[in-house]
Amino acid sequence: MAPRPSSYLIIGSGVFGASTAYHLIRRYPDASITLVDRDAFDATSRVAASWDWNKVVRADYADIKYCELALEAQDVWRTDPLWKPFFHQSGIYWISHTQFAQKVIDNYAKLGRRADLYSLPVEEARKLYGGIFDEADYTDVKEVLINNTSGWADASDALKKVIETSIEKGVKYVVAEVKALKVDDHGICHGVTTADGNILEATHTILSTGSFTTKLLEASAKVSGVKDLRAGDRIISAGVTTGLTRLSDEDLGKFSRMPVCIQENPPERGASNGTLPPNRDSQVKWWGQCIFKNTQEVLKDRFVSAPPDEPDYAEWKVPGSLKDDVNFANKATFGEKGELWNLEQYRICWEALTPSEDFIISPHSAASQLYVATCGSFHGWKFFPILGKYVLQMLDGKLAPDLKGRWAWDRELPDPSDLVVWPRKELEDM
């Protein structure tokens, strides 16, 4: 395939940006591709939601399209030499009080996929894995979904490796804080301006900016005068809290073969909570069920939810009530077994969320040469190996009609009032 006479500027090196850079440089090895982020890709700590200790990799979806896409991604996780070292097929143990288990089983059947996948009544499920989940909260739960083909991945290591590989193939990585888009009087986006006054230009500017997207677009609308650049109700920046404990040698022996456990909560309690198996440092991770926002005046009379202004998003400054939220996830999963565990680290993870929980992979309608590829909506990380494939399809105008519609910038927005992950609390009130 002949290389395009084009250049690509990708803002944000989380999974959307890194996957896009990787797929672009493989398709167009002679193209000018620049990946821009406020943090070095090999930093010991980053603000990106994609940077984390570990992340769930599953294809257990009630939505058949995301089930299909997750299976595609999981095939890459299992077999591709680049991704395979980071994937751990621990299985998943899903506690749900809805008909979720049967929906997942039905979706696998409709897609013609075989897997070690089944549901069990609670009393039988309690006995699995040496009974480590026998004290979990099973209120109103009739069955548990078991999928032994799901698992988790080493998040920050996988992200770093993919970026390293892309750089080796020719991608340029620039550490810079982006202040605004550079949009001319004809509505054409030529790149971005940075905090130190530099201008980075390209024929294609792709925003993979996660929870920073709303704030960046507000600033860009002011600078350019193009008000329709704003995200409006399409995106909200939302946070969730995670925590770690380091297991003793004795506990590690009991829990080393545990699966991922996800617990679906009743709506009044919040979103799902969950826990991941011990990593190489013998650490078990939880996430809480409280999703929150941080509404602030980013410009005069312009209020949006955005992460705190600190360079690290104040991600390590976790209020006591959010620590309690993570501790509750521990109790709801392990009961008395986890009472003596001392959670040693807490982190707030900021994510870009849409009212439908869909991604946005689309041209931006307010400026030509501007594209959006972001909004993991708290479930996008597992698609890391294939996200860039679909971004390229979008750039080429070849995205399938169903995906083009549901990932469109200007799609019709549903009412998020019944969406359990939609944030209803403010960080300052926590």
C-alpha cells in the first residue's frame, strides 16, 4: 500500500492513543506520526487511566457488539507475541443479581464462540477456589457467572511496551502539556499549541485525551472562537477509587489462583465493585462502587467536570470516605477473610465517560482534520490491542455503519439517569 502524504498528531498516550500510533506506523511506516503526552511513557507514575497496576480483560458483555469486539481483542491478548506476555488467564467470577450470566452465555452462542463458560447456583459457586468467596455478599443473587477464559493484564507494562515498540518503528514521542487546538478562521485544525508556546502541526489531529478532553475543548473553543468544539453533554470526566494490599506468604498461598471477581451492586449502592488477583508484587487490587465528578470553573462562567488542576490530578490525595468505599469492596468480596488486610495504597482514576458508555471514535464535526478517539467509559482498556485498528477505519471512512453510528461525535445521546456508572456525587462532597 502506497504511503499517504499525511502527518498524524495523536494527543494522549493512553490505550486509545498508543494503539492508534501502533496501528498507524504498521500501516504507514513512512508517515510522520507524533504521540504527545504530558508524561514520559516510561514514568513510574502517570495520570492516564490506562496506566495502572493491572486491568480486567474479559469478553463478558450483555451487549453483543462489545462482546464480539472484546473476543477479538482477547484473541490478540492470547496469541500475539507483543501482547501475550502481559495477559493472565485467571478466569472471572461474576456475582450478579440480574440475568447477566445468561445474556453472556447467549451472546457467546450467537457469535459461535466456545469457551469454558457457565453459571452456577450460589451455594455451588461458594465452594469454588477453595471457598475464598464464600463470605461475599450474595444478596438477591441466584447464580454466579464463571468464565475461565477471561482474566487480567499488567496494565502499565503493556502500555509501555506498545509505545516502545511504536517508537522503534518510527513514531516520535513528545512530552508536552497541550493547551489548545490550533484552528484557523476556515475551521481547519492544524495541530495544537503547548504550554511552553510551541506549535505542533499535522494534517490529522487525533484527540485521545481521556478525562482531559472536556477541559481541552473548552480552552480551544475560547481561543478559536469555534463554540461547537465543546464537548457539551457528550462527555463527562468521572473518577473511581482503587486500592491495594500486599498479601502475606500465607495468604498468597490461598489466593494466588483466584480469578477476577466482579460484584454487581443494586442501583442504590452504586456501580459494580471488583478485585483482581495478586500481581507479581503479591498485591491484590480493588475498585470501589462510588463514581464521582469534579465540576469546576475552567474558564469564566464555563463549568465542566475535570480532574483536579494538580500536575498529577491529585490522584494520590484520596479522601477518607473514598478509602472507605474501597474497603467496603473488600468486605463485600471476602467478608471476614479480608478484615486484617491493610490497604497500603489508594489512587483516584479519572476516566472520560459518555452517557451510553460507548467510545467516541469519530471526526469532530466542528473542525476539519480533527478527530476524536477516546472515552473508555470505564471498560475500554481491555480493547487496547484493537482500538487503533478501528481508529484507522474511521480515518479511512471505512468504519462499519453500526460502529460509526454508536461511536459518532454527534450521535443522539441517551438519558444517563439510569446509568449506574454515571457520577452523581462531587469530589468536594466526599
